[in-house]
Amino acid sequence: MNEPIEVRDEENRATVSPSYLEVIGIVLVIVLVALFAYDRFLVPKVKVADLKGYLQEQKTLLAAGAITEEQWKHNLDTLEQVFREQPSRQLIILKDVVLHHDQDTEIKLK
């Protein structure tokens, strides 16, 4: 009955496309987001642990009588817990193997 009449004016249709500057801006945003996501979620983070020094310190304290054998076992359990609490994408390297490292990357074992 009353059907809408569709008028097409193909001569006045304007196509809008982004300029080169807008395309460069869009690409930069996409690249920056991809790099951030890659660094944040995929790249393994390296941490350094002075396991040999910690165990030597615990043996020295035990031999000197500063701690009991029960405290020594508790400290070893705490050490194991510290390693288990590290995120799965973290790579832990012994300090004896590392030539040089940043102090911020060291796992505190005390």
C-alpha cells in the first residue's frame, strides 16, 4: 500500500577514505598495542636467584647453632614456596651463571 520510495542518487555519492597521515597513525597505534601485548603477555621475564649463596648461608647458620634443624627445614620450605610463587612465564637463572644483572631482576630469598 504505502511503500517507501527509494531514491538513489549515484552522482552525488561521496566516498570517504582516510588520508596518508591517518593511515600512518592507525598503523602506529596497532603496532604499539601489539608490541605492548607481546612484551606483557608472551615474552619470558628473566630473574636471577642466588641459590648457592642462600644455601651456604643457611648451612653456616645451622653449623654455628644460630638456627635449629627445624628452622633450617622451614627456611628450605620457604625457599621452595618463593620459587613456586613466581609466575609461570618467568625464567629463573642461578646467579653463578649470570655474568652481569640488574639488581631489580634478583629474587630476594630472605
